[in-house]
Amino acid sequence: MLSAQERARVMQVWDLIAGHEAQFGAELLLRLFTVYPSTKTYFPNLGACPDRVQLLSHGQRMLEAVGVAVQHLDHLRAALSPLADLHAQVLRVDPTNFPLLIQCFQVVLAAHLQDEFTVEMQAAWDKFLTGVAVVLTEKYR
Ligand code: ZNH
């Protein structure tokens, strides 16, 4: 669980992203597909030749879900339950992909926010995203 200080840091970072979900999300996906090409196999419409409009639209949906998680830090499991069903039962994304996305997310944040994205913020954000990934992958069993 996140400490009060970690929560504050997660919120602080989210305030910098909010309103730019599509751009951050598109960059995240492009980075994920480029650095870890195997992740493209899950996105038949998007991975092969990433189209800017689709990257923005899927990126926005993904980041909006992250925003929902930020608003429900105490109830991640309940808030993300439908999304967990989708990833486990429909999309069947292998859980090993989540740490790859988390890593790319942090690089995108660092590239944008630079000195504003402090070591402490990265630590809090890593813990938060790992919590989200745990919820999204726990219905696989
Ligand atoms: Zn995911 C989808 C989120 C991870 C793959 N996703 C999705 C969506 C969302 C999300 C919101 C949409 C839904 C609807 O529409 O309903 N994800 C998310 C998050 C995360 C994720 C938050 C983390 C953090 N995913 C992921 C990964 C992968 C994926 C890692 C792989 C690699 N997803 C996916 C897919 C899809 C999704 C494939 C589908 C797409 C379409 O639709 O096309």
C-alpha cells in the first residue's frame, strides 16, 4: 500500500499529466512498440504500422484508466475490475508485458517532466503502477 507521502507524489505527477492523456498515452505506446516489439502482437490494428490517430485514441483510453486508478488508490481492485476481466479473459495479455509498459511509462514521464520528476516521484509512481498491474493480471488464474 502507498504511504500518505507516496500518494501525494502520485497525485502530483498526475496533475502534470491530466489534460494531456492522449499525447502521453500515444508516446507511451510508441515507445513500448519500439523498445519491445513483441508487445505489438497484441495490437493487430495498431502495432504493425502505428497510425498517429489510433495511437492517440488508444493512448488516451489507457491513460484515462490510469487516471481512474489515481482517483481510487484505496479501491484499485473494485475500480479496475472490468478492465482486469478484459485483459485476463478477452485480450489475454501475458503478465510479463506489464513491467515493460511500466518501464516505458517512467521514461516518458522523465523525458517530459525532467527535473520535476524527482527520484521520490519515480519510486512512488513505480509502486502505484505495479499495484495497477497486479490488479489487471490477477484474474488470470
Ligand atoms: Zn491494455 C485495451 C488499459 C496494459 C494490451 N487497455 C485497454 C483499454 C484500456 C487499457 C483502458 C481499453 C478498454 C476498452 O476499450 O474497453 N492496459 C491498460 C492499463 C494498463 C494496460 C491501465 C497498464 C497499466 N494493455 C496493457 C499491456 C498490454 C495491453 C501491458 C499488452 C502489451 N490493452 C491491450 C490491448 C487492448 C487494450 C491489445 C485492446 C486494444 C483495442 O481495443 O484495439
